[in-house]
Amino acid sequence: MADPTHEQLEASNETEKRHVGGEVRYYLRDVGKHLRKLNQPFNSDGLEAWFTPDGKFHAQGLNSGAATYGMLGAAAAVAITSN
């Protein structure tokens, strides 16, 4: 799975562009939607997930392990790149 491009992140309805500490981030608008696609019983309250302009995925508040982190990033990337 290829990382989303800067252009795809800019154009996506799945993300919201924000500036945090001088850094541009593309936050997922509905993290819970992407978790539901994975059939993960995880409460998305307090979870923040975003991409940097180079397409790298990041998340805070995801304590259920690296596998869920990777699956969430991949599911979000698929949604972004399929638009």
C-alpha cells in the first residue's frame, strides 16, 4: 500500500488540514469510521490520527497495539487514495 500523496491529502474529504506547532497535519475527520471498517472494538474518544504531507501516518491514544495502528493507517490511506 502506497502512502497518500500530498495532493491526495489536500483533496480528500477524509482529512482536515491543521497547523500544529508550525507543522502541517491532515487529521482524519472520523477515526471511528475507519476503526469500524476494521471491526475493531475500540473507543475512538481521545484518539487522534493524522498524516504528514509526505503521507506518513501517525496516531496518539491508540493503546491496542501496533497491529491496529498499522491497519488503521492502511484503511485510512485506502479511503484517501480511492477518492
